[in-house]
Amino acid sequence: MKEPSLPRACPKPFAAATRQENLDALAAETFDVLVVGGGITGVAVARDAVTRGFRTALVEKGDFGSGTSSRSSRMVHGGLRYLENYQFGIVFQCCRERRLMRKAAPRLVRPLPFLYPLYTETKPPPWKLRMGLTMYDAMGMFQNVQWHRWLEADEALRREPILGKRGLLGAARFYDARVDDARLTMFVARAAHSEGAVVANYAEAVSLLNAGDKVQGVVVRDRIGGKEIDVRARVVVNATGVWVDGVREQESNYKGRTVRPTKGIHLVIARDRLPSHHAIAFDSPRDGRHVFLVPWDDHVLVGTTDTDYDGDLDNPAATRGDVDYMLEAIGETFPEAQVGPGDVISTFAGLRPLIYAEGGAYALSREHQILNGGSGLITVTGGKLTTHRLMAEQVLDLVERWLGEEFGVHAACSCSTKQALCGAELANESAVPLRDDVVRTHLVDAYGADAAWVLAYAEENPALGRRIVPELPYLLAEALYAVQHEMAVTLNDVLIRRTHMLYETPGGGLEQARAVAEVIAPRLGWDKSETERQVASYSAQVALTGAWR
Ligand SMILES: Cc1cc2nc3c(=O)[nH]c(=O)nc-3n(C[C@H](O)[C@H](O)[C@H](O)COP(=O)(O)OP(=O)(O)OC[C@H]3O[C@@H](n4cnc5c(N)ncnc54)[C@H](O)[C@@H]3O)c2cc1C
């Protein structure tokens, strides 16, 4: 099938084939900055580095966002709960970043109206919540969508009839924002690539290239082709999330653990079982922790837990105990909905890369930390999806100083990454000629102006214009788009992170996985046995989301 000739949201190709070209380019030169880790932190660091004019590369051992950055609560938020602990600095930072992200990527980062219902005998008392929200509005420079409002119980129930009535005092209404975390991470990686960074997924840093006590690059293994290459760089940034200690251990002056992973899980439930127009913050009756319900198209996400974790970092999963904890909290706040285990479509679990400290997991700081041992390896960890741009800016300020002092290499410009994210602009739905409203809205939300590309594949081959599974708006053509424009190179990339089919239909639509694999197989050079291997790998992920059963 030939490629349509349409303008692209991002002019430089970011196809599966680009990955191979980039792997070849990695071996060919010495970079100023090499980033290890393609979660939201790493891709933001790469984007900031290349924007400042440094020769930049990034290697990610799996897919972009396949670690924690595709398993969050998908909120860009100021962090109201930090106000309870008087962490004003972090709330101010988060509110500012929320504002900047909405400006830079308005299609991806959308306003999210929130309700925080209060009940008799629960904390905080209404006056305290309202005081906190006034501060929250102030920290957002009164520039949020709307200032908060207090709703009396009857108005709160009118707006959200699913709330439990007994003891309801009223609810505070305020705004945060929502974001598709996995797609945001891929967009930032693509933007870095568009600006000149050499970016590759499925490229694992297996060891550091040390010369004495200096780090001069990393040995990278191509996890698809199997080849190993030396990638040389003046500075290596370790942005590997919960894996940072595995990289740091190889540094000559490593002194002990940096990160304490804690696990958080989410339940995915059909929206009609918990029909809510707002995100809702409520408390777990078991331990008083905050829990969130976040509406997500035809679903709601409910999460999350926060427990210490020492299992397999690559495959965290919800346990029966985690699911029961969440169902208990749902039952307490939404008693009439009668949500039970049978309503759980799927689950997902992520690991927070929190800064190592003693004490209870929930109390651990959400702030970030940047470590420079003076060897040429800079480690960044902690933080949040919301603060990724700020973390990157601070890392680059340090890198810029180091490159100047050690190598006489200076930034070409002092541009920052506050500018718009390419491809994340708002788009006009009426420009997409489709009769199916649900599919049209989905395509415009996910691809913006590039929805025309997805449709062009379907025009060329009408079979690609059908939905992958009837209950979800994803088209087969999106699989092809993901391979050609979003560097998807496995079936899991397509069905878990470019679309979210894994989570949104019971059994992850496994029966249709082979049909999707067969659409992309010719582009990815898969023979029959590789196609089967891809389906088996997806099947293992489906099993993981239901392992708690
Ligand atoms: C349950 C939960 C809910 C959350 N909700 C929110 C929220 O709503 N809002 C918010 O702002 N934040 C939220 N967070 C926090 C946020 O998701 C994380 O802070 C953020 O995603 C961490 O990104 P990261 O890039 O540091 O780590 P990761 O996303 O894990 O990225 C690290 C990457 O490094 C790669 N890697 C590891 N080793 C190597 C190697 N040797 N070579 C190459 N690559 C390697 C990994 O494959 C991985 O992709 C949540 C976190 C959790 C767990």
C-alpha cells in the first residue's frame, strides 16, 4: 500500500523504519547528551536538550512510556492533597506546570472538573477544604478554568446522583486536567526527534562505558535485532524511573539505593456502572487515603493504592487484595451503584519511582531529585507526570553547566520547552468526514489534524476502516498509522499504548489481536511465527490485567 500524500502534524517521519535508521546513527558519533529511559522524564530531558542545540540521543529498553508513564491516574494536577502537609512549593510548581501544559498541548491536556464530597465524621471539615481550595485557586494564579465552588448537598446530588446520600454535607467543585499519559510520552519523544534528537525504542542500555571514574557513554542492545553498539556521549542522563539503581550501581561512586518503588493500581469500569460527569475525590474507609474516580470516555478509572513493592519491575499487577481495597472504597462512596468484582473490566498497576527514605509509603515525598556524582552520569528521579517539563529544565541547567565547564560545549540557544508540542494542537471535528460520531470524536481527540492520515489508510483499503472490536472506536487503520507515524514496533505498542484496547474491553479484545497483527506484519517484516509470537506476548499482557481473579 502506498503512503498518502498529506501534510503531517510533525514533518519528520517517526516510523518503525526510522528506529532502524536511528540505531545506525547512534553508533556513528559522540553525542553531547545521551538519555537512558524513554518515560515522560527521559523524553522531556531529550526534548529540552535538543531544543538548546545539544546533539542528543535517547534509548528506551521497551516502548516509550512502557514503564510507569502509561500507568498513571492520567491527571495533570496541582496536588490538592499536598496542601494538607503544607507542601506549598510543590503545589505551586504543579499548578504552574498544569497551566503550561494546557497551553502547549491543549488537545492532550484537557480541563477535568472535580468534585470532592464531604460527609459527617470525615475529615477535613468543609471550612478547611474551602480554605485549601482558595489557596489552590491562588496557587493557580486564579487562571484555572473556574475558581472552586461549594455545592450544598442537594446541588451536589443533582449534579452527581451516584454520590452516597447518608451524611453528605456538600461537595467542593474545582478543576484539574486529564491527559493520555502514554500518548503524551510518545508525542514528546516524537517532538524531540522532530527537533533533531536520535531516538530509539527497544534499545536497552546494558552497561556504562566507563573510563577510569568517568562515564563516556553506554553499551546499547537492540532488543529486536539483538546487536550491541557502543554509544558515546559527554553526559549520560539516567532517567530510568524505578530502574535507576540498576544503572547507578555501575557508577564508581555509587553509595546505595536512590529509589523506593511503591505500587499503585487502577480498576477500569464501564462508565454506565459509575455514571459520573466529574472526577471525584474520596477517601478509603480502611485507611483514609485519597482515592480518585476519573471519567475516561466510556469508562472510569478508579485508583489508586500505594504499597511498597519488591517484585518484578517489568510486570507489576493488581492483586485480589488491591482490588478488594478499591471496591470497598467505591462501595462506601457510591453505595447504590453496587459495584462488584464482575464490573471490573481490567486493572493496571504502575510503580512510583519515589526518592528513597524510611517510613510509610504514602508519606514518601513526591518531589524529584537530581543527582550528579561528578562522573558524567546525571540521575533524575521522583516527581510526577505533571512536573516533567520542570524536571527536564532543571536537569538541562545542570547539564549545560557541566558541558560548558568540562568540554567547552555551550548551548546554541536558551530556548526552553514551553513552546507548543507538535501535533497536540486542537483540531476541528467538522474537517473529518465520518458518519460515525463516536469514531470521529475519538480520531480527532487522539490524532488531531492527523486524523486525515488514519482515514486515508482506510480509503485506500476499506477493510481498515472497520472497528477492531465493535464496542470501542478504534479502527484497524490506527494500527498502520501507529507503525508509520508513532514508532510502534510491537503488537503491544499498538494495543496497549497507542490505543488502550487492552484495558477497555473484557479480555482485551484478544480474539481480534491476530487480525491487527496481520495488518502491521508486512510493514514490520514479520513472518507467520513472529506474528504468532506477537499475539502470544499480547495474550500474556491480557492475563496480567486479570491476574487478580
Ligand atoms: C499509580 C500511579 C498513578 C500516578 N498518577 C499520576 C497522575 O495522575 N499525575 C501525575 O502527574 N503523576 C502521576 N503518577 C506519577 C508519574 O506517573 C510518574 O512520576 C512518571 O510516570 C515517572 O516517569 P519516569 O519517566 O521517571 O519513569 P518511567 O515512566 O518508568 O520511565 C523509565 C523508563 O526507563 C526505561 N529503562 C529502564 N532501564 C533502562 C535501560 N537500562 N535502558 C533503557 N531504558 C531503560 C524503562 O523501560 C522506562 O520506560 C502516578 C504514578 C503511579 C504509579
